Amino acid sequence: MINNGIPEEAVEISVSSLAQSSLKQYTNGLKLWWEFCHQLNINCFELNSQAILCFLSRLYGQGRSYSSLNSTRSALSLLISPRVGEDHQIKRFFKGVFKLRPPLPKYHVTWDPAVVLGYLETCYPNNTISLEALTHKLSMLMALVTAHRVQTFSVIDGPNVEISESKIEIKVPARVKTSAPNRYQPLLILPFFHNNPKLYVASTFKCYLNRTRDFRQSGKLSKLFLTHKKPYKEATAQSISRWIRIVLDKSVIDTSIFTAHSTRHASTSAAVNRGINIDTIRNTAGWTSLSNVFARFYNRHVKNTDNFADAILRL
């Protein structure tokens, strides 16, 4: 950044604009670029289109995806100059990569939420099942009914929760992946449905708060989700992801294929299959009105385990 003319006192603030996940990705790409330049005795801070194309071609030959190469290009733009992304030769290279190795959605089908809900119905009553089971149940129910990322759940603070007779409102002022200037922060709504008490997400939420109240009395634990074993701590996004995977596994969903993030695919795909308005789905999941993310990567055929062949074999 200093080489690109940013004053030294502004560097730290400018770096803060990058997400930690982006910095991790950039670090790997820049390390490889540094080694490449060292081998060829090239100035790694100089805009050299031929060298950059040679480097990117080498990564392509190693099987790197379009998105991985694009991340590396962003890292080089940060290190060398924004002109890296504007160079017509480099832009043409990426057009070629897009045609030869287009970015593909992670899943072509997704699992049916009804299967998981069927398992969660067995985790009842909420006040008598283990705290571990209750924690797992709440994390999965919230993932399904809000369609938000696990990261969002990990930053929920108790003071930002408002409970009324009809619903629970959860404000999320903390910075999350979808945070951006002039964009609303997430607002999660958990309604009190009355059709199946075993799957009330709002009452499950209230029960969880009651059963973890004693752990929060010190005032040191303000986050919603806590680890369910001593010493009790605020749960990380990784812990919540692990809990969701456990529920998937117990629901006989193939966790070698589907991760915790697949709850977003499953819930939003099921919603559109049931005729929910696309704008409602976008708003619930945190996508902007102009976003095509759902259409490109999330709207998947819901895999029905009771398919024709299976039905025939069970006759």
C-alpha cells in the first residue's frame, strides 16, 4: 500500500477494510508470488504483465479454480497496483479461464429440510433433553428459519434480543460478511408458530436462554451461543458449524458432501419450491434486491430420499 502511494498513517485503517478471510487467501497467493519472483529474480512490486500471466498460468496448470485465480489477482492488485485488474492482457486471460474452467456451484442438489426437522422433533421436550442436544437443536433451527450464515449466529449479543408475545427480534449490529455502507444490518425474526410445538424455534430459543442463564450471571458471557461443556465459553462460528454438522449426521444427511453452510441452500431452495416470493427469500437470507447469488448458487433441486426406485424396492 505504501508503494501505491498510501500514507503510512493510513495503512492500518485501509487494511481494516479487508475481511480476515480475504487476508488469509491473499497471504497464500502473495507467498507463492514472492517465491515465483525470487526464482526468476523479478521485482515483485513491479507491474509486469508477462510475469503475472506466467505466474497465473502456472497456478492454472496446478488445477486452480477461476475463483482461486481471481483471489490471487486481487492480492496482486493490492500489492502491486490496481492496474493489475485493469490490464487488458490479464483481463483476456481471465475471460479464457472463465470459459475453460467456469465457476460452478458447490451443490447440484440439496437435502430436504423435512428430513432434518423429523429428527429434531425427537429432541423434545426442550427442558428435559441435554443442554448439548438443545444447543444443537437451536443452532439448526435458526440456520433453517433465518437462512443466515453461521458467522451471524456467532456474533449475536443478548442485549440485542427483543422478545414479544408474537416473535423474537434479533438485531445484529456487529460486522458480518454482508455488511456494507448503505446496507441494512441483519435483523432475524423468530415467530411463535403454533402448528408444531416440537419445532417452535422461538420457544426453543427462550428455553435455551433459561437453561444457560446461570452461566451468564458473571456478565462475561454476552453472546447467545455458549459451549455446552465446562468451562463454558462463547461459541465460535467453527463450533456452531460443527453442531450443525452433527445434526445433519444424526439426520442421515451425507456430511461428506454437505457442510453446515448447506443449510442456506436447503432452506432457500425449499422456500422457493413452496412458492415463497423471491424478494422475501432475498430479504430473509441477507441478499440485496439486485443480487443474483440465489439464482446462480443457491436455488437447487431438493433431493427427495423417497424417490421412485426406493419406493419400488420397499413394496
